[in-house]
Amino acid sequence: MTMHALSSHRFGPDSPEALASEALGRALGVALRPRRLVLADGTSLEVEGLDDDSTVVAQFVLNEGAVRSPLRNKIAADLFKLVWVASTVVPGARPVLCVSPTVASLLTRRGWLPAAARDLGVALFVVTAPDGVKALE
């Protein structure tokens, strides 16, 4: 699929997403930046992290507080987006979902979200204090 990537200003340099993106990039050995991808047919989408060589595509769900249905829906939407981008838009990119400890609680239980992530090849990482990430097992 033909597409081109443009810089995006999806989040500020000191935002939780920017800090998590930097930590995830260090862990994976790439520099991740938010990008707007534009497909040949004009369809555009934002990804929260993509390296210059398009080897890793990442989304971040860093919510804190109560776990509610909209949060589960956000996780499911980001999983779907990552699988589509990595399989069709940027073939071969490693899809990664990086989450807060609160969100990680939804992905460490037995349920369809963590099973889907595993079966579809989406790597899960959790943010660790103060500025790191670790694989979510």
C-alpha cells in the first residue's frame, strides 16, 4: 500500500505520551515520533509512534483512575488500529501497545483483549516509574 508519513504534533514534548514514547524507543532501540500517515486514496490516520525505518508502530493508552467501558473500548480500538497499520499500511512494522499500570490491569487478566493482542502479534509494554517501560507478560 502506498503511503507517506508526515510529522505530527499529537502531544507535547513533556506529556506522558512523549515520555513513554521516549522510554519505549530506548527499550526497542528506535526513535519513535508521532506521525500522520496519508494513504494513496487520501485516507489519513495518526499513529502515536513510528520510527524512521517503519520497523515499529506504537500506540499509548496512559489513562489513570477508574477502569470503565470507554477505556476497554479505547484499548480495543488501538489494538485494531495497530494490527491494520502493521499488516496493511506499514507491512512488517512491529505493533506495540504501551499502557499505564492502571490500563495494564485490564491486560493481565484472563479476557479477550490480552488474548487478542497475543494472538495477533501486538507486543504489550507497561510504563514503569520514573521513566522506563517493561514488557507486559
